[in-house]
Amino acid sequence: MSAPIRIDLAGWTREATFGDHRAFLSIFEEADRLGFDGVWFNEFHFMDPPIPYPSTHLLAAAIFARTERLRVGSSVLVLPIHHPLMLAEEIAQLDGQSGGRLDIGVGRGTSADTFASLGIPHAEARRRFEASLRIIRAALTKGRVTSNEGPWRFPETVIGPGPAQRPHPPIYVAGSTAETLDFALTEDLPLLLSLEPPEGRQLAIYRSLLERSGRHGALGRSTLARYVNVAPNAAAAEAALDGLLDALHVRRLHFAALRGEKPEHVKRPDRETVLRDQFVHGTPEACVAQIRRLADGTGIRHLRCIFNGNGVLSNATTLAAMRLFAGEVLPALQEHPPLRAVGD
């Protein structure tokens, strides 16, 4: 019997979070009842127009108060813009309040505007990211920490109460550069692999680093992401797919324009490639087979499923797909009780 595959949710980011607050939280109350293992949210600040949930941890606290078993993760916490002592204390409290249901995705951040608004040199992002992560891990593991060098310097400081998960909540590193992936490897931390663009380039770099270093790495503890297009039959799945692919490309064009890229420079991947690299698609039986192949091929048994196309589909459409998936796909993937993550 194969090990269970952890199935989380993602995709409620930026414009996908607009709407009634209670209705938004009810999505995750239902996800908890349906048997999904977790949900992930992104950290964005000072957006125009403003978004409802710039703080992933405040949102996580609201969800934890309304659920019994659902985990909540950050994808990601932008470490360079936070003081690590304050963030470590917040993580410990939230993990304790939730009974050990917190996951921590961390990254350097890509928005130079956010750094500028906070008066932090963007060129310091990597240095601050690496220093912050080491301080946070030490604080959560030991309950006290000191720093005599780097961006943050302080005397021995007590951090508590300790987190429910030991030595600390699971920490995942997001990044696409060789420097960040090598840092994750050195720290023996799993990866929060991307979907836009898909993870192929990240995995190629990481495996090259593994080969050169001779280390085992933490790929098996990492997490992948896929768009999910599931329907009761193949004809219905195909009928929904074309509109979803069109909407996703329009979304890519929109965010490329915000970055100053010209539309003609945003290549639309062919259908076969996008289905292979970014989708779980088809009937429930087809979805089970694709997820198992993905897990066997990568060695990664943790998948973040995006049912809403990152906000291009309505919550009603998204919930209908989640219910079908929960009723017919989850039982086949979770031959053991649902996987519960532990600290690395």
C-alpha cells in the first residue's frame, strides 16, 4: 500500500480574496469538513487597490478558530521586511493557538516597491532573508536567541511560549535562483515549488546542486502545486478546460503588464505542455492516476491544488470541483489517514 499523498489548497491570492469576509472563511470551513489537509496564502503589502488580507497570519488565526484539522501555510512570508524576533514570537503563538497546524513558507520577496515603502534597501534582501531564517529557527528551537552580527543585533532574548510542533513548525523555502536553492539545501529545508512558472527549472538546479554536494537534500519533504480541472466525465472536463486556459493567459498578460513587459513577449504555452507541467485534469479517475504519477516521478507526496485558477473561477464553481474531488479523489489518495506534517 502506497503512502498517503497530502492534498492542500491554494489560489486565493490578490483579487481572489475580494468579497464578503464570512463567505470567504466559509470556504475553508467546508474544506476542513471535506477532508483537505491544508490551505496556503500569500503575503502582499501596500497593493493598489488594497487587498483584504495582507497578513497571512491574521487570516490564519481566523481560519484556525473556525476549523478543527485544516493546516494553514504562508506562501510566502517575506522575511526581509520583518524583524525576526517579532516574527518568531508570532509563529510560536499561532502554532500554539492552532494546536500545531501551522506551516511556514519563506522567501526573499520580489516587490522592490514594498522594500522602498519600508525604507529597506532591496539589495539587502538576500542577506536579511538568510539571517532572519537562521534567527527564527534558533529562537523557535531553543526558546532564546542572540545575534552579534548581520542586519539584526540584540542581546539574548527569550521567545515564547514554544510552538506546539517541535523543533518548530515545518519551514519551506521558495526560490528559483541557485543561491536560494543552495541555501535551502545547506539548511536542510524542503522547497515550496512554484507553478507560475512550473517547477522544472527549480528542480533541475536543485538536483544539480545535490549531485555536486553529495548530500541527500529535502526534496521528498517539499511541496508541488498544480491547477486542478476535475469534472464528472471527460466531455465536461474538456468543455471547461478551454475557457480556463484562456482566462489564465489573460491573467498572465495582466501581471506581465504590471511588470512592464510587452504582451508579445509573454509566450502562451501550447496545450500539451501546460497540461503536462501545470495541470491535473479530467475525470476523478484520471486525476488520481495523474497525481500518483506526479508523486512517483518526483518523490514528492505533497500537492497544493488550485481549483479556482488563482481567482479566474468563481467560488461557487471552485467549491463544486472541490466537493467532487473530495468525494472521489481524496479517498483513493489517502489510503492511510491524512498526512500530518511535522517539524523538520
